Amino acid sequence: MHQPPAAAGDTLPAGFGRAGPQSLDQNPEGTDDVTPSLAILPEPPAPPAPVGVIAGGGRLPELVVRSLRDRGHVVHGLGLARQYERELPALCDTFREVPLLRIGRWARMLRTSNTRHAIMVGRVDKAKIMHDPWRMMRNIPDFRTLRAWYSQLKNDRRSHTILAAIADELDRFGVSLMDSTVPIPEQLAQPGVMTRTTPTKEQQADIDFAWPLLSEMLRLDIGQAVTVRERDVLAVEAVEGTDKVISRTGGLCRRGGWTLCKGARLWHDRRSDVPTVGPRTLELMKEHGGRCLALAASDVIMIDREKMIDRADQLGIAIVGVPVARSAIYETKPSPMAARPWPSGTAHPDTPQPGAVHHAD
């Protein structure tokens, strides 16, 4: 998605260029992997073409459905069992509840309604699955799901790998998953300071300090967020999610005043699991002493963005969008050994020697 320019009058924290303190696309020093894996996503169909919405929990599916309807699309909703919100069915033109682990059934239902494009959005609450006494019966996977599990997920079960496997199975039925942010561009974080509350110099310095660290975390697919105070890392997100990181940070930093930085992994697949913050994020930050929220611009969804901004000002929390240069070119720095003059009279280790056998890498 094209990155919107900063609005006139927007101010950026000290030390920020148009690409932020360090572009999330910049290859970190000392790494060799310079080729990103980028999914080529289908163009959204023109209205009134039908669009399927495979919905988990939370308010985000509702925002997506409303936007698609406003644009003139027919919306066929598939609600993941025991996950979707009860208000959602009434917003869709048609709605069916589907089991969580039956990808084949999802695809057949969408094709039956002549739907060739779908959006997968919303969270899956694992607690609702684990605490269900009938979970073994409700979550028996179908053949499509089992095939994806054993063929693609045997050795890697990270979120983006699971998403790619689901997308591949749906594609076999002729259903293409779309960028889940296409219907809701107005809900994405913008570059610059979004609130009337501005970050302090200390908070600006913390963002400058934290962003390169967050970039490396995202590259390694460890987590999407990090909390910092006075140029020191307080907590790093992993599988537990941002809410628990906020709570943990509050216990570690009783003084408060810390900053939360959140972004998306390198070349993030926007078909699902787009980093998201919402009103609950702000309430938790206030409760646990957070005072500044830094988000990767155009990469993080802000649920009910305008309401979030107003609420942040009420709570005294600054929200900053860090511009991310999507067009940045990977740069690899020469190693110190390559830059150092080699002593005269001695052979450089890269110089071919007579009689030596050299193998191509």
C-alpha cells in the first residue's frame, strides 16, 4: 500500500527523517539475507462483486464489513465458530458459521455463492478453544486442513506460515485472499504526531533508540512490539501479545513514563494478522504507566482511529506514526576486514593460490 505523505503542519519526533530513524526495510548490519519474500496480492474486485469475510473476534471484522458494504460490495460472511461477535451476522448480506479447522468447507461455501475474493480478519481466542469441553468434536480438521498442516506447517508454525498455507488451499478452489487493509485505509496509522499531546524529548529519544531494535526483532519474526524508557529496553513481545507486554512493563517500571513501539514484520503479508491497536491498548497503557505510543505508519491498524486519538489526548498519551520507507533499497555495509588495507608482501585470503581448488558458493 502506498504510504501517505505527512499532512501539512504535522511534526515528526526529533531525529526522524522521512524514512524514520531507521527504515524497517533496511537490511541490518551483518546479515546476508537481502531478498524479501513478498506475496503478490490480488487486486480488489470492483463493486458490486461479492467479497467473502472470514471473521474472527473483535471489532475489526465489523469495520471491514461496513466499509465493503458502503463501497457497494455484496458481503458473504463466514464466522469462525465461537470466535465472531454476535453483531456481525446482521451486517452481512449472508452469513454462515464455520468450524475453525475446516478450510475446505470455507472454500466450498464461498464458491457456492460465486465469491472469488475474500478477506480474513479478526482475532482467534485460543482460550475459547482450550476451555471448550467439546473442542475435540468441534475442531476435527478436514482433509484440506490436514494436508496443509503436514505439507507446509510441519517445521514452521508461525502466523505468516499458517496464513500462507490457508491462502494456498483457498486458491486451489479459486478463492483469492485480499489485503485485509484495503477496505479500511482510514484506520491505518499516519506519519507524524497524531495527537494534540506531543511526545517529550525523552520519549522522542526513546523512539529513536528503540526503532532499530524493533526493526531487527521484526526481521527475525520475534514479535511486533517493544517497550522502552530512558534508552533501555523494558520488555519485548513474543507469542503473548501486546496487551500482556504492557501489563508486564507496568510491573517492571513502577515509575511509568515508558514508550511502546509497534510495527509490522518485513514485507508483512497483509492478508491477515496485520498489527493492530485499539482503545483497550490505550486504557492498559494508562493503567500501567505508558505515556507514548509509536506505530509504523501505514503498517498498523488503529481500530476507530479518530476515537482512539481523542481518547489518547484525554489520557495524556502521545501517538506518533513513524514513517516507513517502503521503497528503501537494501544496503549492505562492507565488513571491517574488506575496508582494512592488507599488509604488503602477504597474500590476501581471497586471492586464488596456485594449485588451489576453489568451489563456487
